[in-house]
Amino acid sequence: MTALRLGTRRSALATTQSGHVADLLRAAGHEVELVEIVTEGDTSRASLASLGGTGVFASALRNALRAGEIDFAVHSLKDLPTAPEEGLVVAAIPSRVDPRDALVARDGLSLGELPAGSVIGTGSPRRRAQLAALGLGLEFRDIRGNIGTRLAMVGEEVDAVVLAAAGLTRLDQRAVITELLDPIQILPAPGQGALAVECRADDEAMLAILRPIDDADTRAAVTAERALLARLEAGCAAPVGTLAEVVEGDRGPELTLRAVVAAVDGSGEVRRSASGSPGDAAALGADLADTLLADGASDLAAVGPQTPDVPVPPTASERAL
């Protein structure tokens, strides 16, 4: 049996996530080998926004896919741009892990126990905006690095860091969490906690192999979240949080969606929610984005259609003057 070549970033979290997907496929009788691919996001210490956004982690993996160097790739779904990628398809989205943000603070403190002036390390405008809006007098420091690097800063360079609970869970490090942040206050990034398994769109054999590990509820939830992000025309530098969940309603499964757009300095935010059928996930996300825009989200952050500051060409009559 020829082993399936699974492309992964080389970080501990990425290889752990890819190993999880590999194990799902091995349980189904497939042989899988991991192929490590180095991305610019792994080697640069610059901020994510300055590197070009979420796609910086995906581009090298996608190039390897197109070149036939790997058969499929595993991404953190929140790292994938919302625009479709020509020739590639997200063939499976396995069951999501805890989507919440987690606080890791010095001395085991919770968010409310951190004194005013405490420094929170985070490279996420979304996290910074929502934390600032709580009015706790926190200060912020932009940080980069893998989970181990960030955890090492706690108590030394910063008073606390905020990380995805899913990453700590997958690395078996939930014990370091001092508080799981309630999504009522701190909404996660679109797709946080979910994995995207991508392959070539014309690889029918690979599509058939991956289809059984797709989780319908997770796919519906992240479809709504990413549709909202796409309609807002927002990227990683925009302070947008959202979380969708499939719950059992009186008439069967129901998809609930909450979202926030906030000013990075915490001076204001717009929060809205909606619900609908899991089958209408994309429309639900787009509609809630329209509601956010109608209620002033674009006044707080760079979301929605942006009008470039370009001089208006003169009319024919004006040119004749």
C-alpha cells in the first residue's frame, strides 16, 4: 500500500494536529506519512498582519499540493483565507475542539483578578479589542511565536497571554490554563478550534478517502463563521469575533451564530446574534454580517466595502473648461 503524503507545518501544534488527522485515516485502514513544509509564518518574527495575513501559513502547503509533492494538507481553519483557492478544495473538516480563548496568567490569576496595569501578551487585534472593552485597565504587548515561546513569557515579560484553548488541548497542556474565557465576553476567531483538510479538487480518490472524516455540525458552524468574515471583507488584522454552534431545537437541529466587531482600543463594539437552519449556514453568516454593517460596525473597524481615496476623474465638460 502506498502511503498517503500529508503536508503539515513543522511546529509542534501543526504536527500534532496533522497527526490527529493521520490517526483518523489510519483507523480507517490507510497508511499515512507526514511531510513537513516550512512556511514564511513559521520563520518570520514579524507580525501576522505585516506578513500578509492568515494566508501566510497556507501558501507553502498549497504550493506543495499543486506541485504534487503531497497528497493533502492539514491547516488550522482560522489560518485559511475565506476566498476559494483555485484547483483545491477543503475535503473534510473533522469534529471541532474547544473553540474558546484561554487565559494563562502568572500566579494562577483569572482575568478579573489581574490588577489594573497588567500586561497581556497577544498578537491578535480581535483579542485585544474585546479585552480592552471590558474596562479592566489592562495593557497589551504584541507578541509572536509558538505556544511554548508564549507560555515562557508569562511572569517574565508579560503578566498573561491569551491562546486558543484548542491548541493547548491538542498539546495536552490544558493544565496551564487559568481561565477559559466566556464567549459571551470574548468571541473567538472564525474557525478557531477546527481543522481544514485540503486536497486537489480533481483528486477523486483522495476526496473519497477524506469524506468520511468530515463532521457535518462542525462544517455548518465554520461555514457560517467564515461567510460572516467574507461578507465583512475582513482579514486577520480586523477585530472580528464569531462563534456558531449547532444545538437541538424544538424543530430539530438549529444553528446559532454570535458575532462582534470592535474598535481595537476597546472604545466601542457591535455585537449581534442570529439563528437558522444548519443547511443555510452561509446565508446566515452573510446576513448577520449585513446586520453588523447596518448597525455601525464599519465605523469601529476596517470592515465592509472600503472606498479607496482615489481622485475622481473630471467629466468631459470639466475637461473642456
